[in-house]
Amino acid sequence: MPLDRRGQVATEFMLYTTVFIFVAVAAFVIVNQLQSAEIPLQQNTVAKETGEAFVTIITLSVKAGDGFSYTYTFPKTLFERPYRMYMTNLSDGFMVMEWEGPYGNFSYAYDVPLYNYELDGCVEDGVLVSTECSNVLTLNNDEGVLTIAQSG
């Protein structure tokens, strides 16, 4: 092989290698941006499911009837941020969850069964703050009244 052909082959190899590296870096940047765009959606989904867990235990406690008691341990934070469960309108059939996520405020309303509710403990004022008091909620259904208490 002549001396100048080896130089041409080496130059072509470097050119192909450079193009391949450029394409690989571009693909990495695009995939990284697509994944980071999905993070807020995934975090909001987790927040929504956390609120749905509260609704599930309340519904279970109502449908189980008199004498039913349940202790629920809930997460203190969502992605290291506290959240609030507004239970002031339980008797009207709904409650609201509010969470200030890293990408903005998240607020969602949930339907709960119409029933007689009584709030006690740290949630007595109708707002459960996840980082205040304990992360244990006690639900007692007795004589047609569901008592929801967050222990101190």
C-alpha cells in the first residue's frame, strides 16, 4: 500500500469516528431532554396516587360499617416535599390534596363517600399537614360516625 493511501485511510477513519461520536452525543442529549420532560408528569402521578390512597382507606372504613377500625401509615413527604390534605369538606363528599412540587403547585380533588365524619388529633382543624405530628392516621367507624385522627 503506498504511503499516501495510509494517510487517506487514517483521515477517513478519524472522520467516520468523529461523525459517529457526534451522532451518539446528539442522541444522548435528545434522550436526556425527553426523560427530564417526563419527570414532572411522573411526580404528579405519584402525588395523585398518594391522595387516592387516603380516599381508599376512608371508603374502606365507611363501607366496613360500625365497629371497624383501621390504622394507616402515610408518607411524610413526596419527593422530599410536604403536602396537605384538606378534609374540611368530607361531609360534602370531597377532599383536596395540595402539594408544592419542584415544577409547580399540584392540587387535586377527590370524591369520598357521603357520611358523618369527625376529625380529631392534629387534623382537628380539617387540614392534615404531612410533616406535622406523626404519619399515622387512625380511622374508627362507630355508630354511624367515622372518626379520623392523626396522632401527635
